[in-house]
Amino acid sequence: MTDWAPTTSEEQLLILKDAALDFALSHGLVVRPPPPPVTAATSISNIQEAEGVINAPVSLFPSPFPKAAFDNAVKIQPLFNQLVHDISEDDEFLKEIMESLSTVDDFVSRLYNLYITVKKRGITQPASLGIHRSDYIINLNPGQDFSDAKIKQVELNTISVSFGSLSSLTGDLHRYLHATTGYLTDKVDNSMLPSSDSISSIASGLASAHELYGSKTAKVMMVVQPGERNAFDQRWIEYNLLKNHGVVMIRRTLAEIAEQGSLHPETSALYMGDQEVSVVYYRSAYATTDYPTEKEWEGRMLAEKSLAIKCPTIAYQLVGVKKVQQVLAAPGQLERFVKDPADAALLRASFTGLYPLDSSPEGITAYEAALANSDELVMKPQREGGGNNIYGKDIQKVLKELTPEQRNAYILMDIIRPPITKNVLLRKGQLLRADVVSELGIYGIYLHDGKKVVRNDNGGHLLRTKGVESNEGGVAAGFAVIDSVVLL
Ligand code: ADP
Ligand code: MG
Ligand code: MG
């Protein structure tokens, strides 16, 4: 397991760094730098610097991943895609979970109320598009062979999954470096460095939904955050949508939708000015910070009421909350939705221990166990985007501060312990040798027309790698880098 990458001297690393930086800058493997601190003395040159780009944070080497575990993650993705859809159609199941959260989580409550309002009004658009990403860390038991390590699901993201484009490009970077410098051992061939088609699969999902909508002159709208630093990951989707499918994408913030949007009085078709929108693709709208004022909620409401196909629907977004993941892990719950016992067993094998923090007997037991020892647990609120979880002793501190009712806003999960490997991280042009752990993401593309499944596909993969000392793994949040896999 350790002999896939030879030790590299400082001199060789500098050569690799230059090659990697040029590759990143010439292939759009880039992000916007953080904005310079605004001071009275902020100069013109500072502002211009903010308009330039820097290399996306990447690893210099691909990281090892067990082939059997990788193949398994790819294999079960269509089952997860279908599961999200089936749960989204079970009103009672969603209602029970969302009502249990509604008194303790304002954001989920507001989303659920929006969902109810739109549903009561009558569904204008029966189709749903899902572009999901299921995230896994491999669990290596003491004494177990690396190649036998199994995947454990961290979470299933159903809204605004990112890095589809930059992950494909990072795989290209690693294959380029290997081809030009032979920097991995000669035991590594290209079949062990699988490319990811996520740079094109997300655009192809949007194109399928656009085609289903059925208007050639309409455009796909990406709903973006103002001042997005990860805009190039998004732009590649726009460029592929145009190049491969002849469909134009526009970009609007939630506030701009409120300002510029209207619904056709008869069809409820969504218009931005005089531009009809076929698909609303959210790369925003998942965090409380995406709704700083009522205007953003107005924008969301308008889009939701419209005839445009939503990616995701609010129901899919709600299915992605961590409480749903925890409930599904309880005995018999997953099996309510996945009728084939073999399929259910495949999915269940990817679950790690998940526990409620409610007033049920299981919830009380989990609470008491966490107060006694929280070292092997992570506590999660119903939030997305990284940086929200609570670890170790902090769990005990927070648990003691919460009322029994407030605890229900969180779930507990067993910590997954992956093998530690070595890599060299390249961020903002600087190299850092580090002991690292990785998290695999598998993209899923799913389209349902309201009556039948139109598409249920795999959409490529992502590997994110972070220093072992960091609890969280968000690339955008500054904890991790984008990586690719060497299958061993
Ligand atoms: P978010 O929706 O904010 O991305 P996640 O559940 O993915 O929330 O948690 C964020 C990060 O925390 C993950 O990328 C991972 O690095 C770490 N993490 C979450 N759950 C676990 C776990 N069970 N074991 C180990 N690390 C975890
Ligand atoms: Mg998430
Ligand atoms: Mg995550």
C-alpha cells in the first residue's frame, strides 16, 4: 500500500510544483483567491489581485483507495439515487421527521413550510432532477489489509454538490504528471488512475431535464451565491452544457430571481426578464447564510412555484438532511423503501452507527453514552457546507447546555477512522508535506418525469484529502484539497 509513490526529493517536488501550477492555470483548475481584507488603505492593486485566480487546492500525488471499496461505492449509487426519490414521495415519512425538527431548527422548518405551501398550491412541475453526491470514508480495522477496507457513508448530499469539474481536472493533472515524469512507481498504470466524467455528467443531467421541459429557446439557470469563489467549477458545467448539448446557462442569485423573475399567468413558466427558464439548478440556497433577507426567500418561492424543473426539488433537499440519514439507519427503516433484500443489504453495509438525540429510549441511551465517552462520536446539526459538526469533549459541553428538546436538532454518528497516508498539498502556490486522510464522493444523476424514471446514472467521482489533524473536510471551507484515486 505504501509503495505506490516513491519518495521525492525537495528538488523533484519543486519541478512537480511548477508543472502542476502551469497545468492548473492552463486548464481552469482554479479558484478565486479570498478577498483581501478591506482597509481604508485598500489599494487599486489589491482589488485587481482579487480579480485574478489561483490554483485550486490540490494534492500533488493521487491517494490510494481500495479498488473493491471504490467499485462498491460506484455500484450502489443508483440505489441511493432511487432511494432519495422514493423517500421524497412518502409524505408521511417526511412529515414526521420535519415536524420533529420544526420546533428546534428554524431553517429546516422554513424549508418544510415552503414545501407545504407549494404542494398545497398544486404541483406545477411533476418532474424532478437530482444531482447528488454520496460521501464515504473507508474504515480500516486494526490488522485488516488495506485492500479489504470497506466504505462507510459520511452523508448523502442532495443539493449544490460541488467539485464535479475540478475533480475531473485533478485526475487529469495526476495522470499528466505521471505520464510526463513517471512520478509514481512503474507498478502504477493508467487503469489504476480512473478518470472521472463528473465534468460532463452534471451538464448531461441538466441537458436531459432541459430536453424533458421541452422548450428549445428556454435556458438553464444556475442559482449562485453572490461573490462565489468556486465559480470555475461551475463555469465548466455551463461550457459543457453549451458545447455538448447546445443549451445556454444563465447565472442568477436568489435576490436577482426575486427582482427579475416572473411567472407566466397561465402556464407558470418562469421568466427572468423575457428569458424563459427550463431548469433551476441550485448551487446556493442550502445554508442559512444564503437567505440574509426576506428577498432571498421570495426568490426561492418564485422558482419553486414555477413550471421550471428544479434540481433539486425541495423534497429532495429535505431528504438530504442528516436526521433522515439517521432515521434510515434504524432497524427496518431503510427496508421500508428498498424492497429488494440484497439491495437493502448493500446499502446498509455502507452505514456506520447513527443515533438519535431525541426523547426516544434510543435517544436517551445515545445521550447518556455520549456524556460518558464522546471520543468515538461526531455530533451533527441539520446543516450543509462543512464546519458545523461538534467533536470530542465539545460534544459533552454542548449536550449539557441544550434542553432535551433542543438536542433533537442534532444526531450522533460513530467516527470513521480511515488509514493515514502521506501526500504533498499544493495550495495558493505553496507546498506542504502532510499526513493525510481522504473522503470519496460518488456523483449520481437522476431524472424522474413524475410517472417514470428517465435517467438513473453514476456521475463520476471526487476524492478530497485533508491533514489528519483537521476534523472537517471542506475544500471550500479551507480544510481540504482536491485529490484523485490510485486504486489498489
Ligand atoms: P457537511 O454537510 O457540512 O459536509 P458532513 O457530514 O460531510 O457535513 O461533515 C463534514 C466533515 O466532517 C466530513 O467531510 C468529514 O471530514 C467529517 N466527518 C463527518 N462525519 C464523520 C464521521 N462519521 N467520521 C469521521 N469524519 C466525519
Ligand atoms: Mg453535506
Ligand atoms: Mg460533507
